[in-house]
Amino acid sequence: MPFTRRHLLGLEDVSSEELSYLLDTAQSFKEISEREIKKVPTLRGKTVVGMFYEASTRTRTSFEIAAKRMSADFVSLSASTSSVTKGETLLDTARNLDAMRPDALILRHASSGAPHFLAARLDCAVINAGDGAHEHPTQALLDLLTMRERKQKLAGLTVAIVGDVLHSRVARSNVFALKTLGANIRLVGPPTLLAPEMRAWGDVTTDLHEGVRDADVIMMLRIQLERQGKNFFPTVDEYSRYFCLTESAVARAKSDVMIMHPGPINRGVEIASDVADGPYSVILDQVTNGIAVRMAVLYLLTNQARTQTHSEGETQAELAAPEVEVVAPRLRRKVG
């Protein structure tokens, strides 16, 4: 099944076929980043705007690199240097940018639902780069790609997600996608950071060593202090005593366990340095795969918009630059 969505706002309602298609497309783009000249004309003439109302290193940079490696023009906007400081609303800012006819708008915002709000009101494709404590779909996609590369499958894997699950948009997107693809989920953290309704997502435990036992993947989460309106645990030192991933905890997982973290890492709080830098860590592989995933998302969404404006029968392969041979599988969509 081709990916025919107009926007990427979350993964909760994305089917297994669509997820697999996204991952296959991302895999096909990885080769570009290994070239001496890391540039193809796939999105030449396209314009991508990044609106980041929250701090970002990996997501913001990888979206920009992804766009430029496909020859798109990338314009970056932060709240601190925009008319937001003069009182302009999110919608007014977005509408003014949309009037400049970009092909895609990437939004990171502290308010859950902000990308959905704009997607209903703008003509361009909208990509969620993280909204409040809701979702972060491209982070989950790069996590899935990293898992699939190492484990050759996702169905049947036991994935332990450890830390501030309550406030983590990374956790939500991963839970939605992993459950759709048949993985087994374990949620691990302090009881105050594990809401009762999360029991519907998978097994829940407050014991780190029990939670990572025989796990195929351990995904550590950053403590979201900026989203916590009250104290969910006594001190950071107290948290690290019980939930920092150390070698003794890793020893309880499978011998080929993968250690993941979306970043930024708080060393010695969520994860020990010898684990973060150790042989089981794939944290930097996640960063590498982030570029390929975001290339795939930009490619599929911007060309989806273009497909809708062309005559019936014209295929996506014909719309893509003919000299680019790395995009597979070929995309074919119904128009209209």
C-alpha cells in the first residue's frame, strides 16, 4: 500500500502497510548519505519551512540536511526570532508562511495538537516534529528503522521503554507503531510517571531490572522536566538510583540487546556513560537513520501533493527526477 496521506501528524492511526512502506522508502534513501557528494535532485524546486517553537538539535538539523540532500530549499524559523515575539499568533504566522507557497511545513510546538490545528487550515503538507506530550512520529520511524536493521524484524520483539513515559511524545509514537507492527511493549518507570490507562499499551512495572529482563530492545527516555508542572519524584538523584540504566541492568536483557535513547542524554541520570557508549548502544545509528527517515517523509508528502495536481495515469516514478535511482519501491498512486 502506498503512503497517500497529505500530512504526517502522528502514528496512532497509521496502518502496518503504511509504516512498512515508509520504512522501505527510508531504507532506499540511506545510500545517498554514504556518497562522496551527498546530493540528488529529487526535490529540486521544492520549499520546506521549519517552524520550531521549542529547542531542537537532532530533529531540526536532520530535517534541514534531509531537505538539502534532495535539493529542496529549506527555511528555518524559530519563535525567538519571529514575529511571535511581537504577539503574532501561531495561526497568523503559519498562514503568512503558507501564502509564500511552501511545499511542506515542519512544526515543533509545546501545545499538543498544534500540527493538527494547522493541517486543517493550510494548503501545504504539515509534518509534526513533536507537539507537547502528544507525538513525535519521525523519531519513532527512525527508531523502527534502527530496530529493523539490527533485528531484521519488528513483530515479536520485546521492547522495554523506560523513564518518563507520561510526558514522552517519543514513547507514545513508538508504542502506537510498535503495537501496530506486532511488537511486545513493556513500560518501566516510577508509578507517578505511568498513568493507569497505559496498561492498555503493554506490561507495566516500576522495577527496572524486571522490566528489562530478556528484552530485545531497551529504549531509555529523557526526563521531561520542562513539561512537569509538579514534582513526580523526590529528586533527580533519587530517580537515577532506581531508573538509571547501568551494566548490571543491561545484563538481565538478551545477549544481543539494543540500547536506544532519543536524546539529548542526561548521563548518569537516565543512562550510565559506559552503557550509552558501550557495544549495545545504537544511539548514533538512530541519528544517522533520522536523516533517511526525514528524506522519505519529505519525499512522500511533497510528491503526494504534486501527484494530486497531475493528470490521472501519471505515476510518481515519472514525477521524480529520472537520474535518481535510489528510491524504492516505486510509488504508484491513484489520482483524484
